[in-house]
Amino acid sequence: MARKTKAAGAAAAPQVDATYSIGDLAEACGISVDTLRVWERRSGRPEPVRLPAGHRRYTSSHVRWLRRVATALAAGHRAGAAVAASEEQLEQMIASAAAAQVPAEGLDPFFDAVKTYRESAILERLWDGWRRLGPDGLLEHVLDPLLVRAGRAWADGDLDVRHEHFLSDAVEHFLRAARASVEVRKDGRLIVLTTLPGEMHGLGIQMAAIVAARTGWRPRVLGVNTPLDETVRAAGETRADAVGISISLHTGGVESDRLLAGLRERLAPEVRLIAGGSGARGVRRGPRGIAYATTLADLRRILREA
Ligand code: B12
């Protein structure tokens, strides 16, 4: 991964894609216009760009920033603190919510194993968690915080790209093996799992596939970065009942909303479209006809009720 670019709670230069009215911004972030106005009055953020005629406009970086504020709120942080936070602090707020769930023995042994390239130690530890905490507990209380912390450690320079790639590969290895160990009902309903074009984060769909299989559904995983038409064709060919899309913090935003809306339009109306992942978080009002799953527990509920 490369270093982060600057995100914006402040106004961007007027010539930079300043295309959102406050209503558009509210719609894109799932935060009401009234709330946005209160925040701006109290803290000066989001600071709009002023057009020559005096109109206030917002940019896609405002959208991205506000969605992360919404994520921090969803994790239980106060609005005043989240809105005033620097980008780094906001990341920490989001990450600390997951870290609070970490089991007593902590995550350090994973990082020791990563830095010494001991894949078997990582896998043994994950299988041990699978047995002790159960699949749902392992996914939620170990893997989720582990990956959040890995992202944090990378951003802080405590984990190098090679180590982070090594960890991702070991986790993927584990998730595939774990899914193979779950008995899949032959008559279960079918869900196609993939990511949008441009999205390379694929561990979310591997996790969602385990949850689906354990809920009695048959998962079909297409991997990452799938063109919309290919996803639509796969859904038709498998006669899928649902399509699940994972959206990372990196790609979540207006463009992924646009792609999701396009996918919704092209899928047969009876096929459910479910979006999950931290990039889909905080969106309370995304494009129509899409169920947003903030957590794997949400996915379980949606699949059981479907
Ligand atoms: C591993 C990783 C990678 C790996 C992915 C490998 C792989 N096989 O997937 C690689 C190296 C490819 C990668 C690349 C990049 N990454 Co990266 N990556 C991560 C890391 C550490 C983990 C991602 C992950 O798998 N998380 C676990 C997922 C599953 O968690 P989740 O999204 O919260 O989802 C949960 C639920 O919502 C649910 N869920 C997930 N999916 C779904 C789907 C459905 C249908 C449902 C119902 C539920 C559901 O399950 C999860 C568990 O509860 C994160 C750190 C983090 N905080 O996530 C950074 C992170 C996402 N990456 C980041 C960045 C910047 C990048 C790059 C831009 C770096 C670069 N310049 O190359 C690229 C972008 C690639 C791209 N175009 O997508 C940033 C994004 C920051 C931001 N806010 O924009 C993060 C947050 C790291 C950080 N702290 O800065 N990355």
C-alpha cells in the first residue's frame, strides 16, 4: 500500500469538482442537512467552497470525509469529537472500536508471526480461535480487529507492505480452508459474492461467504475487481437469489454508489443486492433497492429473513 493522501474536512480549491449542494452531500453521506448545518455553525466543518455567485458547494473529498465521520459515529463516538478530529484521529476512532473487542491474549502474537514469516503460526492461532470462539466469534472478535490493526500499523509505518501482504495472504488461505470445512446445503439459496470494479480488497467477501454457508446459503465467490456485466451474467447463470458486494474504506464513496446503482439496474429485480464492508458503513440512504450490512451479524440477519 502507498501512503495516504490528504482527506478534507476543509474546503478544497474551488476548481476541484465542487459539484455537491448541501442536499446532495446529505444524500451521499446519510447525514441530514440540518445536522450538517449545525456542525458547520459549531465547528466550521464541513467548510463549503464558495462559487462566484456565492453558492455553497461541496467536493467528493467532503463526501469521503463525512462517511468516515459517520463510521466513527456508528462506532459510538460523539459527533463533536468525530467532526473536530484530524484524519489520523478519525482513523483511530474507527480502529479503536474494533480493537476494543480483541480477546484478552491480544493480537501481538499475530504480528510477531507476520514479521518472522511464520504462516503456520498464524494459521494455528486462527484455527484455535475458530474452535474456542466459534466461527462467528473468530471473524468478529479476532479477524476484524486484526485487519483493522494491520491497516493502522501500516499507516503508522509499523508494518511494511511486504508484511501486510504476507498477512493478507495467510488470512485468505485460512478463510478459504475454513469455508471448505463448513458444510454447504445443496438445496440452499445462492449468493454471488464479489467486489466492484477497482476494488482489490477481497477478504470481506471471503468472510461473507463463510457466514452465508453457515446460514444455509450456497456462496459463489467471483473474487475481486469484477466488471458489472460479468457479475450480472454470473447471477443469471447461477440463478442467484442474491448478490453480495464488499466495499472497503478505500473505495467507498460516490463512485461506488454509482456503480452499485448501475448494478441494481442491470440485475433482475428479484435478485437481492446486499452491500457490506466498512466503505458501505454509515450510508443510511444509498441507492434504492440495496440492503446495507454494516457487520457480518447484519448479513446473517438479512440472509435469515430473506
Ligand atoms: C489487507 C488490505 C489490503 C490488501 C487486500 C488484500 C486482499 N486479499 O483483500 C491490499 C494490499 C490489496 C490493499 C490495497 C490497498 N489498500 Co488496503 N487495506 C487492507 C486492510 C489491512 C484490511 C482490509 C480488509 O480486508 N479488512 C477486513 C474487511 C473485511 O473489513 P470491513 O471492510 O470492515 O468489513 C467488515 C464488515 O463490514 C463485513 N463485510 C465485509 N465485506 C462484506 C460484504 C458483504 C456482502 C457483507 C454483507 C458484509 C461484509 O465483514 C467485515 C468483518 O466484520 C485495510 C485495513 C482496514 N481497516 O480494513 C487496508 C485499507 C482498507 N487499505 C487502504 C489503502 C489506502 C489501500 C490502497 C489504496 C493502498 C495503495 N495505494 O495501493 C490499495 C487499494 C487497492 C484497491 N484499489 O482496492 C486504507 C484505506 C484508507 C481510506 N480510508 O481510504 C486502509 C483502511 C488501511 C489504512 N488504515 O489506511 N489493502
